[in-house]
Amino acid sequence: MHAQSLRLVVGAYRGLAWLTGVGIITVFFIGIPLQIWAHNLFIVKYVGTAHGILYIIYLVVAFAMTRAVGVPLFSPVTIVNWRTVIVLAAGTVPVLTFYVERWVSRQYIAPALAAAGGAPREHPVLR
Amino acid sequence: MSRLAPPVSRWRFVIEPRWIAWHLFAVVAVIGMLWLGDWQLHRALGGNALSWAYTFEWPVFAVFGVVFWAKTILDQGKLPEAGTSTAQGSTAAGLGLPGTASRRPAAGAPDEDEVEDDPELDEYNAYLGRLNRQAQARGPR
């Protein structure tokens, strides 16, 4: 995959990870307490719906990203590899989204960008 | 391009018991998601406006689940040495995965040392960066 399209899908993933991450935190830590104790449904209704729609887009983009940077789908032990599953599920778990984004960046995105000839910022290979 | 006749189909792994268990799980999960979509449709028709979004969301998830499972099977089937359970130990190598990919495949969550910053690695990267800048400053020889 070309470095440019790789950067595009990674950028889209990071943007959507941030949006869904902020969305689920807002719903979970502000919206649900407001619903329970103040019977105010505003945040749950609007931020919740927005998160739901964004998460569908996140799911598709994050899956494309995992394929592009080589996060495995198959595991010889468990068959379904939990790495891809965790990246996809992260958009629905408060706070986890941000940790997973950092982890997948370090483990897969940075090496993939370096291999595709993207900015050799972290691992300059001297030939 | 003549191919030596393979002893078994490379798709033979699909009927291994472990895979069949996952096939069943995939089928149950997709049916479950469609059922949830149907449940939300009835809630939406009952006057819960918020349910309309979920009425369309669950079928999308179901379709995604099918795509995910198909991709997993295709990925494994495309490997040249796939097809027998004895070959499975070498599949990680066959995928050309990064070294960490098969190290602890059964863990349930990202390991602490992988999630957190590794100061040693950062230092090493900074060192490599310095070397690279010095080499570039000197120019090609």
C-alpha cells in the first residue's frame, strides 16, 4: 500500500478514534448520570445517537486501517485474533479508545509507515 | 504453471472442530444482532424515537460481522501452508507478521508494557534519530 493512502486511512482512524472516544466518555460519565439523577435525557439522546452513527464509520475505517498496517485477523491459538477485535471494540469502551490508539500506533502504525517509506521519524534505517 | 496435486484442499481447516465452534458463534452472533435490530424496530414503532437509530445500526453490525468472519477465513485460506492443523504452528511466520504478533496470542488485553511508553525504546529511537541527523549533516560520502 502506498505511503499516501496509508497515511490517509491512519489519519481517518485517528480522527474517528478521537471522536468516538470523546463521545462515549461524554455519554458514560455525563449523559448517564444526568439521566439517572436529573432525568435529563438530552446528552444520552443526542450525543448517544451521534456516537452510534460515528461508531459505524469508525468500525469500517478502523477495520480498513488494521488490514492496511498488518494487525492480524487470525491467531494460531485462538483462531480469531484479539488484537483486531480490541481495536474495533475500543470505540465503545470509555477511555480504552485512547489507550488502544496509542498501542496500535506504536505496535503497528509506526512500523507500517516506516516500511511504506513514510517519514522515517522514529526508526531511521541507515542503508 | 503446473501445480503438484495437493494432498488435501487448503480450505480443509474450515471443518476443523475449533473453526466449526467459531462458525457457530458467528452464526449465533449475526442472528442475535438481527434480533436486536428487530427488537429496536418494535420499540421504535412503539414510539421510542431513539430506537430508530439502533434499528438501522444493528443490521449494519450484522453485515460487518459477516464481512469480518469471511475475511478471517479468506486470510487463513490464502496462506500457502494452511489446510492442515499440523501446519498451523508456522502460520504466524507465513503471514509475515511483526515479531510481537504471535508472542502472546492468547492474552485477553493489551499488555501493560505494550500500552505504556517504553523509556528504553524511546531512548533508543532518539539515539537512532541523532545518528541519522549526524549522517545527513555530513552528507553522502
